[in-house]
Amino acid sequence: MMEVIPVLDLKSGIAVSGQSGKRDTYTPLKTVYSTSSDPVMISNSLRQNGARRIYVADLDMIEKKGSNLDVAQKINLFLPVILDCGVRNLETFKFALKFAYKIIVATETLESVEELDRICEKFPASRLVVSVDVKNGKLYAPNLDLTLEEFKDKLIKLNLPEIILLDISQVGTYKGFNKDLIEKFIDLKTSLILGGGITPEDKEKLNTQGIKKVLIGSALHNGQIHL
């Protein structure tokens, strides 16, 4: 059975949607799960429809332009939140822990591999999820001097229970998941949570390949994919 994890992007206190990570063009989210863009209302509806947890990205925190942490904390009271709030190092990870049940350490914002090691040494693996952010087929990690393959080798050594493989280029495009990426990470398939442009057809194919967890945003909110 495949787990569909809903995606909710937050900006200025509301849920928003967009394509390919172009955050300046994001607009208020229209979803079949609510008549408004209120993230708490949407999350509660998702829970009532079968969601077991939710991926929340605080775009303002990621871009250092504000915070939606109070909203994420409210959602976490009734639906466990996997939170991406722009963790850079051990200190910012520790701060984020009070707002969600799992905190994402994303390559987009991580300061260094050493900080990832510090986080993994200090906190249980059950409280963190590493997000391998990919853009145009390459590791998106402005502060890390590593290739996608080198970072994958690092993850194999860390042996984490959950790893997000997020193709930012495909987000909101309905073009399907990057199949080359799956091939590169297939030896980590039991840990993978795939995200980025997943279609209903992808969902079935991924299930047969042994991928059991997916992040779904646009296709879930427009009713193409169900929980």
C-alpha cells in the first residue's frame, strides 16, 4: 500500500501553489479539500479524508522573509507535520523541533555536510528527514561542494529511515517524476519519499517498483490523485 503524503506550501499565513520552485509567482492554493486557502482548514479536511501526516514547507522561513511556524504548530496538533523551514545547521534544527514531529534537513539550505553529521549525532533519526533537492538533474545545494552521486553515498552511510527525493524542476508541472533520478537512488528505495510532478500513472508505476511513499501537491489538490 502506497502512502500519499499531502504537500502544503505556506506563504504569508496562507496555503499557496506554484510551479518549479518559482516562489515569487506562487498564488493562493485552490484545493478540492477546502473552499479557502486557510492551511489549518485544508489540513483538517485532509486528515478527515485519510491523511496520516502532512509535508509543510514554510516558504517565508526558507527565504528568511518571515515565519509561518505558528500555523505549522497548529496543524501538528491534529495531523503530524513533516516541516521544511529552511534548516541550516544544528541550532536551527533544534529550534524547529518544537513545531513539528519531523524536521526536514534540505540540501537547498544546509550549511555543510558537517552540520548534517552533527544533527544526526545529536538527535534520533526518527525526528529528521533529509531532503535531496534536485534541479535540472543536479544536486541543488548552494553550500555543499558535492555531486548528486557523492551525496547519495553519504546518505547510504547515514542509513536514515526516510529520505525525500525532490525534483524541484518538476513541482506543479504534471509532467511526471524524473525516472533517471529513481534509477540513481533505487538502492535506497525502502527509505525514499518521492516528490515533484507525480501523476496518477506515475503513482501506479512507482508502487510496482517498490516505492511506497510519495509527496503529492498539485495533483492531490486538483483531485487527480486521492488519498
